[in-house]
Amino acid sequence: MPKLSDTQLVILNAACQRDDRAVLPLPKKMGGEKPNLAASNSIKSMLKNGLIEEVDAKVGEPMWRETGDGHGVTLVATEAALAALGIDTRGETSDAADTAKPEKVKPKKSSKGAKPQAKEKAQRAGRTDSKQAQLVAMLKRAKGASIAEIVEAFDWQPHTVRGAIAGALKKKLGLNVTSEKDEKRGRVYRIND
């Protein structure tokens, strides 16, 4: 699996938080329904690597492109994207009667089949070997963890650490993460239960 850029992480995080895993519309800073150049290049790379795929667009959905027959195509995140983000889908319901996967699009061909039903929202169980789980474990220690310690442990940039704490841990998981300034270690983060 290739290393994900910050742009790809933002796009995939946004898509994986939606029930239908729709990639479009992108966050406003990336162009919304019309991706900017960096977002377009990231999308093309993720398509090539199987992290997202093209599916038939429904009426009113944002389109990625039109096929030769005038049919619209949109983008959805794949299981590989969930795996790349460390999201475990084993806890999701897999009853075929309740949940249908959208049909993959074959270029230049129109697929007229049954419309996929809405996917039920299911809580995903976290993997214990993911970087996110390791980060949570570091922050649950009595001494917590500083930005420098997390950067060293995961080989991340400092802004990625701050983004993971604010986005994945605080907003997405709803954890109570506090921070305080330590003269020797710098800013130290802890998860308070």
C-alpha cells in the first residue's frame, strides 16, 4: 500500500465518514464538487491504487466524469481505503438484503441494474494494531505523550500528529484529549477517561 499524502488522507477521511462512502463533494478547501489540481491528482492516484472506485452516479449526485453515452460517474471509497486508514469493517452488518454495494462502472458501458439500497450506519470496531490504536495507547499512559515523542514513534510530521489528535481522536472518536505545556517535553497530550 503506498503512503498516503495529506490531501489523500483528508479526502479518504471525509469519504469514509459518509454512510455511502462518497468521495464527492470534496471539502471546500479542495474545490467542493469541482476538485482543484492537487485534489484531482490525488484522486487519480487513489483510483490507480484501488483506494477509490468509479460507480454510477444517481440523479443529483456530484459527478466525477461523464461516460461516452452521457451517463454520469461518481467516486466511492473502497475497502482498501478503510484498511489504509486503519478502519476495521468486521463489525459492520453484511446482510445482503439490507445492504447492497454499488455497481462498479465499466468505462463506456451503461449498466442498467437494480439501484443499490442505502447502507445502514454501523459502528466500526477499531483494530488494535493500527497506528490510531497505538496513538490512543500512548496518550492513555499516565505521562501522556508529546508531539516529539509521537513524531518519533510513527515517523509523522508534527502537523499530522496535531491533525490526528484533533480530527480522528477528538472529533471522530469523541475522546477527551487534554494538553498541557511541560518545560522539558513541550506540549504533552493525554486521554482522560
